Amino acid sequence: MDKKRREFLKIAGISTLAGLGAPAVVDRLVTGSSPLAARAAREVPHGQSAGDQNEAAGHGNEAVPSGTRYGMVINVRKFHENPAMAEECIRACHSVHNVPDLAEKKDEIKWIWLTGYENAFPEHSHNYRDEELEKNKVLVLCNHCDSPPCVRACPTKATFKNKDGIVAMDYHRCIGCRFCMAACPYGARSFNWQDPRNGLDMNKINREFPTRMRGVVEKCNFCVERLPRGLQPACVEATGTSKAMVFGDLNDPKSEIRQILKENYTIQRKPALGTQPSVFFIV
């Protein structure tokens, strides 16, 4: 454990790791005079307003969007028609991002995964669900929220939101405090309890994407490294022409994703929390 991690954990020791004391620790680090505080002082853009989010989803008055805001639509029905496609999405994501396959369930690293409908959408009615929802699972990932609590909880800005709405991570800044994990209401973050390279075939890793180290948090990044090259996220690419997953600019009224949102009823995960997820589901 290096000096900076010891410094942080010494301060954090007076707070509860569950996040109840996180604000005080964050204030101490950001407003203090330590090198770590100065390093964390970088401004993080907050993206679009709640009005922009509601307009993009077709649930509010017309707003004037600014810049790009990436989002995704997942058509649960199409995955139920072809269950093997979800596993292909997971394999594609994990291969591109060097996500380890670890033997112990407690050490599992998840970027995109399958879960039960009741776990994905606890706020929606589970009474008399149709047979397809009852017997099949839902593919979920980081929601890249417009108002991400993980970003507010992180004391070192290891997790931050880009101007395009993507909630990204700088693994080198992560000190392993796991405040972001406590703050995320979707369970979208994983902690490397052991060296993730133990679960990788180092002869088959993607050399264009970094492997991580023990003691840091990681999650889906909407394939931010692929987008400048004109590529779709790996999971979207794996669905081919099925339109089971559609990725695009929520701020562009002419984009494919906006047309799909306009033509279909969609739901989000835990919308009452006010995080304004950028991932929508057709169920």
C-alpha cells in the first residue's frame, strides 16, 4: 500500500465505509492542502440537465440539447427470442476490456451481466409477469447516469463524467476506498480483491486496453476507447443487425436511438432515485 493510499485511509478511518461519512471525507480531501487534494481539484463536467434527459426520453417539454450525450436502448424481447445473444455480448465486452474470469464468485468482475427482472426493476410491478419475463433474465450494465452518485462520492475523481455523458474511470487515480460502490444503486461496479491478471490468458489479452491491478474498482465504460474510431460498443456490435441494442446520441433528435425511444415505451432502472440513467429498456 503506497503513501497516498495510507494517507487517505487514515482520514477515512473516522468515517463509515458505507458512505454515510463520505461527504466529510470528500470535503476534507478536496478542500484540504494535501497533494491528494490538489490532484482531486479537477473540474468534472456535469452534462445535460434533467430537462434534457426527459426530453430525450420523450417524457417532457421540448428542451434545447447541447453537445453529445450517449445512451443505449436494450430490447429485452429480442434477447428472450435469442438467449444466446446475451452471452455473446458478455463475451465480446469481456474480451475487449480484459475482464478476468475468476474462479470464486465473490471475486467476480462484472461489466455487463444477466440478472432477474425483479432485481433489474424492483420499482416496477412483478405481479402476474408474462412467461418470458418470468423465465428469462435481463442484460444490465452501468447506466451512465446524468446525475451519477458515484462521481459525487469519489474523493479522488478516479470516476468522472465526460462531456458526452459517459461515466468513465481513471484506474491510476483509484485508491480502493469503494465509496463509489456504496453510492451506486445499481451494483454496476466491481472491486478487484485479487490481481485480475490471475483470471486472464495473457497470451490472448487485448493489448490496446489496459489490464487493471488489485485494489481498484472497475465497470462498463460504454466502450469510450472505441467511439473515436467510429466503432460501436462491443456489446452492441455483438448483436449484429438484430437491433437488440442500439447506441447513439440522445441529444440528436434525428438519431436512431431517439427514433426508437419515440416509437416504443421504455423503462429505466430505479428512476425514482433521480439519477437519470442513460440506458433504456424495451420490455
